[in-house]
Amino acid sequence: MNKTIGIEEELKKMIEKIPNVKFAFIFGSYAKNRLSADSDIDLFIIGKIDEDKLIEEIRKTEKAVSREINYHLWEEKEFKLKFERNSFLKNIIKNYILLTNNQNEFKKILG
């Protein structure tokens, strides 16, 4: 199995199991195609979701992909507001892999 394809597919399956995820994307070394043997996966999730459910699904997915998953969880309103003022957010979206099927809608909130 190609680990790169496997990671994205596993994360997409995970996201589908969590209600109310508006957007989800991978950023960091994986999105920059600089994944090393000990790299973790950086995941950003936007939506009004049950964090306990998210953690449960992340733990299962970590086992499936044999990598640690570090996540950020924000509601859409919070993301929009902070994106306008936050250089960290502007930097991470330079290289990202969207896991939800709404690229055009996501680009609208990025401006």
C-alpha cells in the first residue's frame, strides 16, 4: 500500500464519520511532501463538532496509518475571524490538502 494515498484516504474516511465537519485539511510536512519516517500528521478541522467523538476517531486512525495525528479544531466563525489577523493560519494554508469536497467554498473563506 502506498502510505501517502493511504493516509489521505484514512483521514477522509475518519472525517465522514464525524458529524458537522465543515472543512478539514492536512498541513505541515505531509502537505509539503516532506514526510519522514517519524513525521506526524497535522490536521485542521473546522466545524461545530463533538471533540470527544473526534478524539475517538483520531485514535483509531492513528493506529491505521501508524502515525501520530495532531489536530486543531475551530468553529468556522472563529477560523474566519482569526484568519484575517493570524500569520500562522495564512502560512499553513500555503500548502494544504483539503479532505472535504468543498474546495470552492473553502477558498471563499480564505478570501
